[in-house]
Amino acid sequence: MESENDPSKFMPNSTSSSEPQALTLHWTLGINKDVVAGVHNLSDAETSDMFYAAAHTGVIFDYNTGVQRLLQGHVNPISATGVSKDKKWIVTADTGPDSMMVVWERESGTPVKTFFNPHPYGVHALDIAPKLQYLVTLAAPTPTSDPLASASQVEQSRAEKGQKEGEQDYQTISVWDWPSDNDGPICTAAVGTQDVQTCVLFNAWDTHEIATNGKRRVFFWTWDVEQPFQFYSPALAPRDFKQRIGDYTQTIFLPDSTQAATGTIDGDVVIWDLSLIVDGLSRPDERRAVKIIKLCPDISLNVLQVHEKARVVIGTGDGAVRFYDYQFRVQAWFEDLLAGAVKSISFERANEDEEFEQGISTGVGVEDDFKCPNFLVSTASALVVMVESKLFYELSPENRRGRLVLQGLDSPVHGLCCHPQLPLVAVCGYSGFLHMWNYNTRSLHLVKIFEKLVPHILQFSPDGKLLAVGFTNGHCKLLKSTDLSEVVSFRDSRDCVTHIAFSSDSNHLALAHADRSLCLYRYAHRPNDKNFPMEWMYSAKHKSHWRPIVGLCFAVPEPGKQQRLFSVGEDRRLVEYSVKSSEFGGLQVVQPDTVVEQEARPTGCMWYPYCGGKGDNQKVLTMNDEYKFKIWNTVNRSCRKTALAPTYGGPITRMTPVYAEADGEEQFMLYATHEKVLGLVQLPLDGNPNKCMGLIAHPGQIAAISVDYQGQYAFTCGGSDLTVNQWKIDPQPVANASVMGGAGIEPFVKLLDGGEDGAFFCDMKDYFYYSQIRSQDENTTKARVLDGMILVEEIPHLMCALGYFPTQLEITNMTNEVKYSKFAETSEYVDRIGFDDLVKLYVNHRPVFAVGPEQIKQAFDALKRHEPGPLSREAFLNLLTSHGEKTSLEELEQCFEALVGDSSINRVLDEEVDALDFAHNVLGLAEAELDESQEATVHAEGSEWAGNTTMAFSTVAAQ
């Protein structure tokens, strides 16, 4: 007969594959410190393991050896965890869109059962029945301001539940039989109260009874398979016991009795029990409040649990752990841990033959009076302390503090940077800490605490001697990287430092602030007199952008050339500064600015000396929110390349090279989107979708990324998820995928509508052949010689025929891209293009998303400067004919003739032009099939651009 505790009973038959990954999570620093009961002691006589969650990853951590085993699969922050009584099974659940609940086998770290969308918004709390088989979960409440859950997702979840608009969203409670084949719960009930229930617990002595509590209500539930939930909620008013009752924290069942107990934030314990006294409100078989015990006045009882050695264990808001008997008489206390408010307590598994004396009746002072298994205490300060029962008898407070086994991050982490020459990574948090970790030994190397300052961003100088720390109030401090002592402090803006850049010789420092100001500092002799010592000093300041700065980089100068600095802003301008001439006359802007976008918003920039021939390495790479890379030659300000960027999870906002010296196909770029996705892309950037990969690195924002000096590891921090992740980099799978994906235009053709056999690709060939004929005069009777090439001047006509209508700037960029494509190798211009290059040009330049009526509406709002009311015909025509890329009235009439068969502007346009009417009836645009909730995960092949839209208007640069 199969044993009830036999692990094979719950194990799946399949085994997981172990294919090499380009990015593998290697180590995670952090802990979800606010998850109540989120740390679990898995230790016994042989092992020293513990389990906790860090962002969206479960971690099995051996606190003696420092080895981590990482349980990956969630895409949202893990909000509830549980471990079975025998320590063999781990359950994790998250909160957010596409939530999951996973049961893991502890020994192998493999998932054995996954429940998708267990509740519409995820799981708030869970518990495992002592007999393993059942789980109980409380649904997460409806998000009120969660940016991750869009309105469409809320509507979708309503539809799945058959809920109508306006109906109340109730929290639900569900019981699951996880070893069975059922993918759904065996029973579910709505919690009929506005008081969100935050704690759930099986009665260990009667699995069919469950207790839950929120801040003001306690529920007792009874359930059975295929039976509806039965419940009651005892009333408790302040007048009942003539005292105020604080918010509830946790509820426990007391063994060998009908009693239950609930802790409060005021330090009271409410005892619930059956009572024969009839009060007219409750039935004799229902518990009610029978007494209130004032346990710890004005100190929150955060954690209550029953330990199997006949004790109640309570963790409090003042950081103490106390043991009581079932009458709540104190037995032992650990009040000197000094680690912060207790969030969880978990005991190691005791040997069956080891007895722990209760020592209730014997005299105090005898060493054997109090014994219990070692236990872990986690706190709101992101610390985990291991405590042994013998500490209770230590006389010195220092000896009663326990052993710190895990130090997490106690505040949002936005700053992260790797040392350029040593295996060190610097991390800073909003509580004022600056840590420098040795990631080889996984030990804390240096610590600095900033009083009354909030560090936001970090950057090492290229020579590794200095660490620049930017703060939220505009301060910037330069620290020695050897001991974190302060060298100098600047403050030339009162807004947050958002970007830091050092020059390649480490002698210049540039800061960008949230108020759009850019400050430059230099390391030099103060009055330019070499008799004075060299020191860091203010050089210049400028506000050259009128929208936030999103990128900042120094050029790597050629020998004998002066330093140059570049910034790009959301105002779509790339600005160059002359560093040399800024030493005396302020920050000198090199005129004119480069307009890098007309409609898209830039999201970042970096210096890009790659993939160029001799003399063609002075380039800047910009990224935008329409999934494009653009490479700009800084000598003549021309766009040398536009390439499709990875489209896995939103626009790319951060990018850094993996290797210091590599170039061409040997070089890879690490990139991150604003939220969730981290990935690699292989150079050269050419839009090939097989040369990149992406994965979910954090459940929310990615605040910073950095690569170590050897190109072996990548580091990411997740801001408010309190986690820093270390990733092992192996670019070989990306290089292999690039080779396997096909050569030439094969990968690009797959991105076209219908692929190689589709009608669109056939039309493309026909248009290309027709362009060759056009270029040799259509009406000639001479024999034509077609060489498979067309003139550059034919490209705009071909793009329009294919349904992509480029602006004049985009035509210039395409022309320059072709013109300079061989310039680095041959020093000659290219004026003709073949079919393969045309396909690549089209795929890289066309918009990823089709223009629909909603985009036209947004353009009209910009034309009106977002003022209410319609746009008059006169104002509309005036804007089209006198702003941006101007269109003459004759050209407009030709467009209207082609679009609606009527060239009369007055007949086509009403006195007041409505955006949606113009989109539908003049431009002939249908409603876009792609809604906003899908845009974040759209792939390039989802582009709607087919040759049936005739939108022939030039873009008005509505800044």
C-alpha cells in the first residue's frame, strides 16, 4: 500500500529539460520582507535550509554554506507562501495579472502542480492542511491603483466570473485538493464583508474547519468536498468588554479545546469559545468572544502560532518573541534580538525521539526548564535571525541577540553599478544605505549609511578609483571606491539626479537632473595653475532640453581630439556639448541640435563605437518607444542605421555592452525595458529577430542594470521589489539561434504578413520589378537590361506602395542609410539598392504598430494643444500648410481626390473637423485590432501594415 507521506505520490512523471540559457539567474539578494509568515525553516539535524521569497522567485537557502536553489516561474511578486508540516512540500502564490499558485517538491526544487489564475487578482494568503492534501487560499482584493492590472484585464476577469458591471467584487476563499487531477478548487465561497481578510488557517485538529480574519472581522468556516461553505462571524463591540479593540492581526486555534485566539495591534488577545450563555446574537454551537487578555500593551502582536510543544509563540512589533502556555502565561521571552518588527517565526524540524521539557511547574533558573527547537525570526527590516532556546539563559544582552543568517534590502533599490576592475557591485537604497558586495564570495565588502539623504543612482569612474552617488535632492557625492570615504560633494540642482556619466579618462563628470538641467564637473588645477593641487570642481550647467533627459553619454575621443558630451531628451533632440570650451564660458552647445524623432519618444542613448570601419566609430545609439534603434554619425549628424529593436515587453530604456573590447558579432548588448524584461542582443544591430532574447527579470520596474568587468555576470535591481539579481551570461545560445534562424533575408521575410508564400511578399517583388522598369522609362521600346537594382530615389515610392508612408525626415534617414552603407569600407557612396536590402529596409523602418483612429485622435489633440472642443477647418489647414513638413493646398487637393474622389477641400472637410470622422470617412482607417493591453507584448510580426491604407498626409510635428 502506498504510504501517505511517500514523495513519489505527488511527483510528476516528466523531467525538466536543461538546455543552455543565455541568461541564468545565479544569485538573488533580497527578501519580500512584508510577507507575513514568509520565511520557513526547513532545517533539521542534518540540514540548515530555509525558504523565503525574493520578488517573484522562491529561494531555498542553506544559511551555513550560502548555497541558493532558485524556484522560478512566477511573473508577479510572490505574496503568499506555505510549507508542509514534514518540510517536503513548498507552495508559492503571487498577486497580479496572470497569477499562479505552484506546489514545489523541496528536495529537487521542481514544480509538481501549477494552478493558473487561482483567483482573479491572485492569492493574498494561504495555508496547508497538516495532512498535506488540502490547501486553502484567500483571494487578493481588487486592485485600486495597480498599474499592472489594466481596465481591460479587470473587465476580462469580471467576464470570467460572469460578473456584470456595477456588481460588488467580493473576496473569495477556496479549498484545493492539489494532488488530484482537478485544476480548480473543490469548494469556493465569497467572503461577505468589506473587511479584507488577510490571515487564513486550517484547524490542525479538524481540517474541515478554517479561520480567517481581517482588521475588524473574524470568520470561522466549515467545509466538505462537494458541499457549500458554512460560516459565521462572531460580533465584538467595544462596549462588550468596556474597552477599545484594535485591528486584528492573526488568528490561531488552541489545541485540546474549542478555543481560538486572535491578536491585535494594541497588544490584546481576543479569546473565542463556545458559550452556554445565550446572548440572543449567537448560537450555542458558535464561538463568541469570551475574554480579552492584555498581553503587551500598545505593542502589535504581528505573529501568533501554536508550537507543537504545548506553547503559543507570539512575535511583536517591538522585535520580541515570547512563549506562552495555553492560558497565556509567559514561559520564555527573547527581547534582545534588536532586528526590527517580527514578521514570521518558523521552527526547525525536531527529531522524533528528542523531547523538549515544558518546565511549567519546576523552579525558574534550572537550565533545563525551557527548551525548544531552534527557530528563525524574520523582521520588517529584511533581517532573518536564527535563535537557539539556550539564549534565554544568557546573562548578557549581546549574547541573547541570536545569529544573523540573512540580510536583505530594507528599502527600494534604484542604484546599482559594477566595479570596472574588481568583482564588486555597489547597491544603494532609499533608506540611506550604500552596500558594496563581493559577488564571488557573496559577502558584504563595505557599508556606508547616509543620514537624511536618499541615494538614487550610482556610477563608478572608468579607472575604478571613484564612485559617484546621486541623491533624490540633487546632491552628488564622489567617494573613494577603496573605503567609501567622501572626496567631494556637489549640489547644483534641487531635483533628483537621474543620469551620471564619466568621461573615458575619468577627469570629467556629467549629471542630468529631473529638472532637465545638465551639470558638468572636472578634475583639474583650480585656477588652471599647475602649482595648485588637482581637485574636482564645478565647470558648467545648462538646460538644453524642455522635456526630461532620458540619456547621457560621453564620446570616446580619437587621439588628439577633445571630449564631447551628448544628451537626448523626450523632446526628441540629441544635443552635443563641447567639453573643452565649457571650462570658461558655461556648457557650450554645439549647434544645431539633431532631431532624432518626429512622433516617437526617445527612451535612452549610449556611445556606440561598434561595427564601423576606419573613421566610422564616432556614433551615438538612441532607442525609442516605437521599438527602434537608431545609430547617428556625430560628425555629419546623419542617421546611419534604423533597426527593429526586441519587442518582448515594452520599449528598451537601458542598454550596456557585455564585453569591454569585443566588436562585431563577438559583441553583445545587455538591454532592459522599463518593466520586467531583461535580454541580450547580438551586434551588429540589423533588426534580425533571431539575434536577441528576453526573459522576465523582475515582476515590476527594472531600475538599473550593470555588467561585471569580465562580461560573465549581469546585475539588475527592481526598485520597490527590494531585490538585486545576479545573472550568468552565456551568449552562445543567442549566437546559435542567429545561425539557425537562416541567413540573408530569410528572418526578415518571416516578419512580413503571410511570410515568403504570402500575397504581400509577392506584391513586394512585383513593385520592385516595376520600379526597375520605371527607372529605365516605361514608354521605351528598347530592350531593357534589369540588373536587380533600383535607384535610391525610388525607395519612397516603393514604401508608399507597400502601405508605409514615410515623412520627409524618414525618407532622408532611409536615403542616408543606403548612401553610407559601404562608406566605411570603400569610402564611396551607394546610390542603388537590391531587393534583399529593400526587404530589410522596409522591415526595420515601418512602424511596429499600425496607425488607427485612436492615433489620429491623439494627433488632433496635439494639434489643438489638448484644448477642449473641435478643431476648425481653417486652423487645420493652416497647421498642415505652414507647420512641420508643410503641405501645399494643391497637394492636399490631390490627396483628397485619391482618397475620396473629390478634390474640393470645402466639401471633404466640415467647418469643424472631427478626428474620428476624419479617420474613418477621409482616411478610410478601420478600428485597430490591437488594444492597448496587448501592446506591451506585441511582436514585430503583429504589425498591421498592409498595402490597403492610403494615408498620404505628411506628418505635422506636433511638439
